[in-house]
Amino acid sequence: MREATSKPPIRVKVAAGSSRAHSLYIAPTLRQYRFELFMKTFALIAALFLAPCAFAQTEIDFLQAGRDYTNFFYAGNADEIWMNLSPGMKKLFGEPNGILGMRLQIKGERGDETDVIDEHIVLQGEIVLYQRKAMFQKNLTPMMVQWGFDHDGHVVGFFIRPMPAEESHFVDYKDTAALRLPFKGNWVVLAGGRSLAENHHMSTVDQHFADDITAIRHGRIFSGDGTRIEQYYCFGRPILSPGAGTVVSVTDGIPDHPLHASFDSPAAGNLVIIDHGHSEYSFLAHLKLGSIKVKLGERVQPGQKIGRCGNSGDTTVPHIHIHLQNTPVLFKGEGLPMQFHDYLANKKFVTAGEPVQGQIIRNKHRD
């Protein structure tokens, strides 16, 4: 989830151990989610191929080369880039249109580059890296633009991805609020945990410990061919308050978009923010259009229905996004670890814990 521009009609109110059979289905589900999310978040990471020669005789201005190729990319000048790609990079892109596709994806997801914060050259073995720290229209945090060159100036690597977040100040934080899972039944964790490999949110500051979770039945997250959002088991399922608190923000009016469709709306989609006290605020995002049942200023109890799971905002598949942070403002604040209480993870009881990618979780009592 990340920030994006919005259009009416959006209404916002803000106040002062699984079985083998299961694993056979879950593995491709998670691989698909990781791949789609990887492409959405990181655009593309190209492997760097080591060049066989040293740089002793080189007189290339790699700083200027990095600037030039970045400008070619932004301008959609794929042919200029293609003619100087290494064989490995050409195989990766397939054809010049592959470069154009990457450009269109990044422009759609991140917008245009708005500012260059820093740029420099790094020698990594026999590869020269041009690294550029820059801001983009739809990102509140910097992105890294990187080109890799061999000793002849051929492009051997390229990516644009978020800058790694600094280490959280709240690694050892223990929640004051007693939180419970915000749903009934079995759900599988698509993104969760404390490593970037299992939780893409770790690259952010405000959503550092966030979870993405979707419903699962008999090892599957959808019925049929999974081409429609209504086929996903989580879609339309009740989402519950994770703890006692007061509703401090309600955003509704955002449509649930079809799978793989581009979105032009706030990244969180339909959203409820709850103040649990002690500067602990839970964010429940991607709710179904028109499903929110709570009102601004309403006092809610654990397990109280607040809305239904949807596919609004920046999503790859229908799911609920939940995170805890120390301010009630989306994209402004620092994420806090969420310790859910009294739940089952892969059929094992957890008194208090943080869900991890791939786990099938549910509240302790059958519901």
C-alpha cells in the first residue's frame, strides 16, 4: 500500500502447521502474490552479470552515463537503451517493448520523478554502479534508481525500487492494547513477519510491521479460476475491530476494482482508523465499498463488525491490510509491532504473537 492521488466521490471523516494438501495450494498462491507485489513495488530488479575485465583502461564518465540512461528511460527511448544492453539484459527484457512496459508500469505506480536527492558512483567488483536517490510523485519516501555498467559501458543491471527503511525505533515494543485477529475463520498471511523477504512492508516506516491477510478454504483463497474478485473467499467477509477504542477516521466511497486493474484512488482504499489509546492506532484498509458500519467518534469493542473485506485501493488480490502506528495519519508516523492474542497459527496456540507469511491463522475459539 502506498500513497496515490484521488478523485471524487470519496467521503473522508477525520477527527481532532498446515497439512501437505494445504501447502500444495498455498505455495503457488504465495508465489503469485509475491511476484505480482514484487513487480508492483519494485518494478523490476535485473541481475548483475560480472564482467571479465578490469577498468584500468577505461575513460567512461559513468556518472553522466547513469544520468543519460535514466533520461532515456523516462523519455521512453527504449531503442537507445536496448542497443547498449548486455546479452543477459536483452534476454531479461526480451525486446525493446519490455523496457517500455517497465517504464509505463513505473509511471503508473510511482508517477514521474520530482527531485534528485543524491547521485553517486560505486565500484562493486568489476561492475560500476550509478545510484540515484530520488523522489517520485506518488511516493512519500525516496526511491533508488540504479544502473550497472561493465568496463565497456554496457548496461548489465537496472532497477528502480524503494529505499530500504531505517531500522525501526520500536523493534522491542510491546502493545498496550490487547489485540485480536480482525476476522473469523481461517485466513492465510500473504505478507507478515520481520524480514523483507516475507513482508514487503518492512521497506516502509509507517507500515513497518503491517500484515496482508486473505481468507482460505481447503488450501485455496478463491473458487473457480480466480479471475473475479467475487471468487475470493475473503471478499465481503466481515472485518472486526481488533481491540477496544474510538474510531478517529473513516474513508468510504472508493470502488472495488477488478483484478490487475490500475487504480486512481487513495492507496488504502476504504479505511477505518481506530485509536486504542497510548498512541496506538490501528489501520484497516481495502474495505468493500459501502460496507463500513462504524461512525466517526464511535466507541468500538473487540470483535465488533466495522465493515467487509474488499478490493479497494492498491491491491493485487482481495485482502485485508492491517497495521499499527503511533499517529492517526496515514503515511505519517512510525509503525508499531502488533501482538495478537489467543489465536491459532498452523493449528498451534499462540498466547501473543506476530503472524508470519504462509501461516494459516484464526482466533482460538471456533467461530
